[in-house]
Amino acid sequence: MDLTGKHIVLGLTGGIACYKSAELCRALVKEGATVQVVMTEAAERFITPVTMQALSGRPVYGSQWDAREPNNMPHINLSRAADAIVLAPCSADFIARLVQGRADELLSLMCLARPIERVPLLVAPAMNREMWAHPATQRNLAQLQADGAILLGVGSGLQACGETGDGRMLEPEELLEDLVAFFQPKPLAGRRVLVTAGPTYEAIDPVRGITNLSSGKMGFAVARAAREAGAEVTLVAGPVDLATPRGVSRVDVRSAQDMLAAVNARVEQASLFIATAAVADWRPANAADQKIKKDGSGRTPELAFAENPDILAAVAQSPRAQSGALFCVGFAAESHDLLAHAQAKRARKGVPLLVGNIGPATFGQDDNALLLVDAQGATELPRASKRELARQLISDIARRLAA
Ligand code: C5P
């Protein structure tokens, strides 16, 4: 679980988005965190402490005069125990209170009393779009961040008031993803990473094409792990039905030629290129402009193929890759003799690191096993979730980049 061992103090302030905090609390607990809920009086107008206690499994705190604490100092005890304080939702009023360092109720008092170097404060604002855009709020947000708080969001869209715009609290799953990322080490901070993922689709005619069973899951997990590690990540994705990892910029492509063009347009800025895409080796040489029709004669169409460009091999031959300014990593999906094939592929592609996996055991699955092959030999990453393997791979690559 991604938050095992983490103790989160979840603060709720007055806003309709409190209904999402119940789901967030559940999600945090499900990922292994312990959650201590603290609510303002206004928050208790929107959702009851009963709900939050049931979901967190701990009595909720709401008053600085709470006598349950032996020393009667809940603001000290709660903040010292936290790995992070997360305010979701955080109202415009509460942001103003934090900026002013107010301390006349438990939640703001606790935020002020937290050991600022050790206990991060993450703030998920939620408010009407006019309140969000108001210079006072924007000024307060800038000051809050200058004071060390981390901003989560905001989202945009239809608001409870019926207006549409910025100011929505992020969805619970988005907040969870950002929080998980927050706790990951940042060995790729300052780096730009380019990742290819998914299959390609090679048109036969306007309604038919050739593709493969790659789900894109491994590549998306690699992009997410790179972003969690602090990199600025661009993900060039073939046709897949997967959500874009938070904070990753995504470029959708269809064919191998599209993918090559998208990679070429971006690879100059990158210092790490990870090719996980299952690029089609061949494409129909002459895609028909119109749908190829059955004519009733029983004759089948003749398909001729052309070889697709090898994106990874081309990038690995570039002067930047050759000089070491760009580190290239390839993947190989094999059905047998993984080590031998991966070693041969590493040499053929001219990359320092090649990651082997067994195709039928990975396509579409949520878990996988990897074999990291370099000039020195091979290292196995035993079967685990793709998310976990992607993190291990990224931390391995980060060590190579640092060396
Ligand atoms: O040759 P093969 O397809 O097995 O090589 C796999 C590796 O090369 C993967 O990293 C894949 O993303 C990359 N590749 C590519 N362009 C191709 C074929 C493969 O970038 N046309």
C-alpha cells in the first residue's frame, strides 16, 4: 500500500466539498495511512463528525479545549504526531486565517503550532470561482505558499452554486495521487523525461487497422513514477484507455510514424528517454483511402507491408544520446529466453539499459516482473504491481544518472 506507516491529520473546514472528504478519508485508510480528522465548527455544518469518526476509526477533534488529551493540548499532540497535515476542503476564509497566523480555534491553532520543518501542510482549496479569482484570495494563496504550504489543485468545472469555473476541490482520487507522489523521494527533480507507451495502430483503410495487445499500463506506471520522483514528464501514448497520471503532460498518437514525430519534437529537451511502447514493426504499405469492400468473389485483399522506423534505435543513435546527455532505456517483451533476447536487443538498439519482460505475462496485467540488462549483467525485479516495479525501475535509473 502506498501510504503504509503514514499518519495524516485530515483537516476539514466549512465548504460543500466536505462531502468529498469522506471518500478521501476512506481512500487514505485503504492505502494504509492512519487518519486523524480535525474539523472546524463550520465543517460540522456540512458533514458530521460521526461519519468522519466511522471512516477514520478515530474520534474526531473539533475543539482546542478537548479534555481527552491528558495535557489538554490537542494542538500540540496532534501536530507532533503527523507526517503531514492535509486541509481538504480548505475554504477561502481558512486560507486567510492561515496567512494571518490566527489561532482562535483548534485547526488553525494546530497548523500554526506544527513543527514547520518536519510537518508539511498541504492545502486543497474549495470555493466559488469568484472567491477563488478574487485578488485577496490569490494574494493569500501566494503568501501561504511562500510560508511553506503546498497547494493541491484547484479543479475546474461545474460548482455547487451552479456557476462554472476554477475553485473546485480536486476529486478524492486526485488528492490521493498527489499525496502519494508527495511522499515519494525526488531523485529525478529538475530532469525532463520522455516516455512512450501503449501499442501503435497502423491503418489498413479508414475503418481497419493492425495493432497489438499492449495495454500501456507499464508505460503509464513508468511515467507516473518518474513524475513522483520529481521529473517533468511527457508521455507519448498510443491508443489506450488509461487515465493520464497527475502532473504528466500527455501527447496522444496513433501510428508508429506519428509516435516518431511526437518523440522527435520533444526528445531534445529530455535527459531521459524510456521507450515502453509496443511499436508495430510493420504497417500496411499503402493504406486505402476508402474502406476496402468485399466484392462477393471470395477473393481476399493483398496486403503489402513496410517496415516502421525504430524510434528507440534512432533516438539512441542521436548525438545527445551518444554523448551521454540523453540516457535511453528500452523495453523488450519476449515469450522465452528473456535474458539472451534482452542482451541481444540491448546491443542492437545501442542503449545502456534494456528492461525485459515476458509479453504474455504482462500485456493487460496489473503486475509484472522485470529483468534489467546492462553492460555488466542482469538484475531481476521480482513480480510486483506495475506501479511498484515502475518505482523500482525509476530509482535504479536515477542511481545510474547520478553515477
Ligand atoms: O524491436 P523491439 O520492438 O522488440 O524493441 C522493443 C523496444 O524498442 C521497446 O523499447 C520499444 O518501445 C522500442 N521500439 C521503438 N520503435 C520501434 C520498435 C520498438 O521505439 N519501431
